[in-house]
Amino acid sequence: MKKFLLIFLLLIAAGSAYAQRYKSHTVAKGENVYRIAKRYNTTPEAIYKINPTAKDGVKEGEILAIPIVDDEEYKTHVVEKGDTVYNLSKKYNISTETFYLLNPEAKNGINIGQVLNVGKIEKKDPSAIDGGSVVGKENVLDSLKIIPKERKIVRFITHKVKRKETLYGISKRYKVTVEDIKKHNKRLYSEQIKKKDKLRIPVFEDESSPTEIVIDSTTTRLSTTTRYTIKPKDTRYSISRRHGITIGELERLNPNMDTNLPVGMQITVPTSIFVSLEDTVQPGFELYEVKPKETIYRILKRTGISADSLFKMNPYLRDGLKAGMVITIPKDTLMTTTNLVEAGGIIDLGKSLNNFAPKKVAVMLPFSLDTLNFEAIKDTEEYLKNKTSLRIALDLYSGVLIAVDSARTRGITTELNVFDTKKNDNEKYIKELIGQNNFENTDVVIGPLYQNNAEVVASELKKYNTPIFSPASRKESALYDNFFQTRPTNVMLQDKIISYVEKDSTAKNIIIIAQQGKRHEEIKEKLKAKFPNAKIAKIEEGNYLYEVRLNKVLHKSMPNWVFLESNDVAMLSNVIPLLNAKAESHQVTLFTTDKNTAFDSDDIKNEQLSKLHLHYPSVDKEFDNKVVVEGEEVTPFVKRYKKEYGIDPNNWAIRGFDIAYDILLRLGAAENLYQAASFEGTTEYVENKFEYSKKLLGGYYNKASYLIKFDDDLKLTIVE
């Protein structure tokens, strides 16, 4: 109960706990944003977000606002010729172990020009370090902001939105800001623009009438065009690269272009040839298409090459990096998950982290805070005891909190926003909740708990393409492409154990013992279809099995593999002892497609299940039951959880951690969760594993699960 009350306090304080603090930093001679980011254990993207003008470079004496990550500052060193990890460790009087902790990327080697952390800067005054002071966001930003000059609007013009246009692109074409457009088209605060929309664009005093402006260095090349005939093996990338334009610019020149690029088709391209692929792509190099929102920093992290090398291979990058641009990189330098697959198809996303931009995560669970009386502690404790959905929500949330902190130690920072969905079938309230908050830049929503609520959120946030991860429901969504089902369905679990038995069913006597009723009749028919020669034990009225009926289906000289399908404690307590008595004499092994709560009843003896070597499919490894995995020890998460809350985590707390930690690592190893869902292989954590697939119609589902058996001495062992 103390744990639940503690989590409630954390929940109430969530707004303040995750409020970002800042400190100011005066740029020293020779410093750049990347080196400053290393000093404060943050990322260049985080600094650019608060200091947009820093993208154009920083000057000595300039003051920047720096987000505080761990309130530590680090000494930095720029790698020079002849530097080694060992020499630098000696030079800065730190151990090589500490060096690698400060610079995990150094395990793959260090390069000339690379910036490394080589020790912490000792704090003399906790409120001021080398001219940097820790203050609230408003104070720092207020001290840096420039009061904009108010501009007078003289008239408006109308712009008709074209295919694939964005607000940002339109704002640049007309020399206004996105906010200027939204102010005069207020529906855009809650809606996205669509083709053929008509927008009011303001024209400000002392400015010429806005005209369409191409904002990159390709203006002159786009001014004169010619026709180009598609050749075999041509791609949009190769054509764009050859003519020095982005894929987006190629598509704007050819709005009706067939994306299949049939040989012989003619398209419009710039007259001048910017660079020939044949001349630039030398042996040992390859082409790479820049992804949306990708930065040069991310490319450097993913490839492990230096900035100087990248610019030498792609000199036009100094004009700016754009999505769709095709650049040259050394072959086999991109870190992908395909070469990280370990035994059993498990992948370690921690080895391929490259996207360290802060993640914006929303948690939506039924806390029902409005029904609690915090002044009456006894009433609150009684409510917590009796409200199952609330206990599950609190357990999930406690796991998410530790996942966020664990991801932070790997360089992934998270802005966590928590929302109370209150109850099931709460469509009107949830729509109001979403309407009152800005979800446009949210990377992912974890929750809601109930399927109905989760589908409402998926529907409302589909316009932003925001992924919704359902933490508990086993129901699939056939409606929404942005819906992620994290728990395998009952059908998937059934198929897993049926497939296992099917692979080794030769010379086995398959027996089916199924409870009466529609639900169990369906699984019985499914088993009969898979095992046509299976014997069916007759069940009497009241779900009772006589020993004589069992003897008729057992085989004395052949192993007996028995499927027991029931959720009736009385039936299980009747059948299992009968099977247990025959376990040795008739080589009986027990299976079930659904190990439900009836199997955990006090009337069912685990000693008998152990003797029968019960096999069953499971969503998780069942930590509480101490599943044995050879060589596995208690995880850091379990230790951390027990230290934080004073008790071992239950299955829901572990599930909250596993889901959130997997999501954050996937975001750190990819541009977004849709790209991360395509990773080949399975991710696995404390109890749960994940391997997502996309349905033809609908969202994503997790097809990863476990097959567990009762072994001797009451131990549980993972079979698959």
C-alpha cells in the first residue's frame, strides 16, 4: 500500500518533476555547439531547440541557454593525431573503465576531431559554475530573448494548398512564419492542411508582395529545365543526385510522375548536370538517402565518420541538409539492427542508438484522481485495494517511470506527460482531453488501458500519425494504422503451443480433454483439425471426468500428450490428479493453450503440474514465479524497483517498464516507431519480448511470446 501512495505522490508531482531546468553558458573561444553539448551531457538538437540561431554557428562571448540533464559538467578533449584511450586515461587521471562510461561510443574506436568527455568539472558553487547559473526556463530565456518589432499587416492574399505542401514550406515561400499563418487560419491549431485548402497569407507593411521563393541553393539550376528519358536501373535518388536536386524538388517539377519510373518515360529535370554518379561513387562508397528530420549530427553518429570526412565527400552539404537528399558515405558504416541479431533472433537496440533528440511521451491511464479524497487516508487506501484498474494503472506507471530514468542513462531524455482517462468507454472526455492539449509533436502515447479508449485516442491522433501503444488489451484493431498492440492475442498463444506439439507429434498419443461450452468447443475443434487422430475424452455433465473414461483414451506403450482446456477449478481439480496418477506408468505430458487463473487456484497442486511437466504459452516469463533461464540473474530493474518502492515488482510493473524501455530504445535507434517496427529480430527485457508486424488492414501486433513448462522440483523453464 505504501508503494501505491508513493506512486500517487509521484503522479501528482509529475508536472514539476519533469519540468525542464536550464543554465546559461558563455561561449568560449574555439567552442562549438557539439563540444558544449558534450560538456553538459546533452545533445546539439536540445540546444538548437532553445537557441535556434545557434544553427548558424556560435561566437565567443555569446550566451546560450542549456537544458540541465544531470546537473553535471564535463571536461572535454578534442582527439588529435596519436591519441589513444589508454593515453587519454593517463593524461586526465581516470581509469579506462571510467573513460568508456563517459564515452560509450569510444568502444568502437576514436577518430581525429572527435570530442570526448574526460572527467567531471568539480563544482565550487552549486548555483554557479564557470559563469553558468542554474535557473528556471523563463529566467534564462527571458534574459536571451530579443523583443520582436511589431509588423503592420496591410493586406492578405489567398494561397491554394498543393499536393505535398507543408505549412513550413508555405511560410518560407511567402517570407512569413508558421505562427503568422495559423493566427489568420485558426483551424490550423487543431487541423493539418489538406490539398486545395485556401489559406489567408498576411502581407506586412514595407514588404513587397510575397512571391513563391525557392529557399535553397538550387534556384539557378531549377530556373532552366529540359526533358530526361528514364533509363534501366534509374531511381528517383540517382536522378535527383545527378541533377543536384532533392527528391522533393524532382517531384515538384514532375507532379504527375509515375513513381515506378517505367523505362522510356520522359520527365522534367534541370538543364545543368550537377554531379555524375559514375564520377562520384567510387569503390568502397555508397549512396544514402537523408530521412525526414535527420541531422548531420545523427548521420555522423550512425556512420562513425568525422564531420570533415562527410563534408569532403559531400561538399554541397554546407548549403544545408534536407530530407530526400542523397549523399555519399563509406560502405558498411551505417549501424543497423540486422548485424546485431544474437542467438535466438534477439537484438540489442542499445548497440545501435543514434537518435538522441529528446522524446515526447504521453501516458494515458485510468487513475480516477477526481474520485479520491486525499484528506481521508483510510478511504484512499480502501479505494486502492478495491479498484483493480487503478492498481494496474499505478503498477504500469511505476514501471514507466523507471524506464524513463534508465533510458536517460543511455543518453535518451524524455519529456513525460501524464493524462488521467478516468474510466472505460470515456469517449467524450478523452476527445475533450486531447482537444485541450497539444499532441502534434508527441512521439508516442502509452495507453489507454481499455481497448475502447485506446481506439478513441488512435482515431483522434491519426491526423498526426502518432503511434498508440496499448499496454494491456489482447484485441487487435482493424481500423487504425497507428495502433500498436503490445500483448499477443489468445489465438497467437494457441498457435504457438499447437505448432510446438505439431513439430514432435510423431509416435505420440494426442488426447483432448475440453470443458463443455461454446468457448472450449471452439478450441477443441481447432485441436481436432490440427490432430485428426487425436482421442477425445468424454466429459460428463457438470464437467466431470471418470477414470474409466480416461483409461479408454490413454496408450500404455506410447507417450500420451494431453491437451487440457478448462477454466473451471472443479474440473481441473478432478482431471489433474487423475492424470498425475498415470504420469509415470503412461508417460503423460500435460499441455494447455490457456493457462488461466483457474490453474493458479489453491486447489491445484503445483507438485502435480510439475510431475506432468505442464507446457503452456505465455505473454511473459513470469518473473514472480521465478522462471529459470540459464545464466540469468536478477535484473538491474528489479534491484532498482525494490530500492525505490521497497517491494519486488509485480507483472504489471515489469510490463510497464518493458514496454516503455523498448519504445524509448526503438526511438533512439530509428527516426520514428514505424521505422523501428520494421527491425528484423526480437527485443527482450525483464519479462516481455517484442516483435511487431503490420496487419494488411489495421495496426501493428506483437507476435513474440514464450512457451514455458513446469520442470522437476517446481521450476519453470522457458522452452521457446
